Amino acid sequence: MPHAKHNAIWHLFSGIPGEIEFAARQYRGKTQEISTVLNRLFENYQMEGIPMAYTMEDFKKDYVKENLGVLSPDDVLQQFSPDDRLRGLAPNEVLNNFSVEEIRQYLEKKQREI
């Protein structure tokens, strides 16, 4: 691929250090979102010191891990259904969060529905 400003984006993903350096100097993202992605890509290249395959999926996972703390627990929980939130929990792990009276009332209500 010829070294030209309009080809810079392609050089970013070449995995060749010299090509990546050229692209980093030449390419300017058109949107804030792509700039964020590219900045993270550059950081990863610098951290590793070697070219590496880094996919958009890798970026998304890393970004969420690094920024999860800015969300409140309620914000995070709203992203999942009740079934998803309970998946993997043993019944006693769930029931320990309720009083005996609340459990008894729930069971009585379920009995009336049968």
C-alpha cells in the first residue's frame, strides 16, 4: 500500500511498526468515537512494544473493563434481565436477602395461585 495520507488508516492495522508510525502521524479520525478507538490502539501498541492483533471486540471488552467504575451499580444492573442477574446464584444466596416473613408471604401467594 503506497504511503499516502488517504491510505493511512490501512497502515494502522498492518502490524508493521514503520507502517503504524507513518499512519499515526498521518491519520486524523473524523469522529470522536474513532479517535477514542485509535488512541487506545496506539496505547496498546506502545505498551506491548510489538505489533499485535487487536480487534474491535478486544477494544470493547478492554474499554468496558477500564470504565465500568464510572457507572453506578444500578446503571449496570439495568442492562440485564432479572434472569440474567440471578444466573449462577444458588437459592440460598438469593433467599438470604429476604426475611422469613417475606418468604412466607411469597409462598402463601404462590399457593393461592395454584
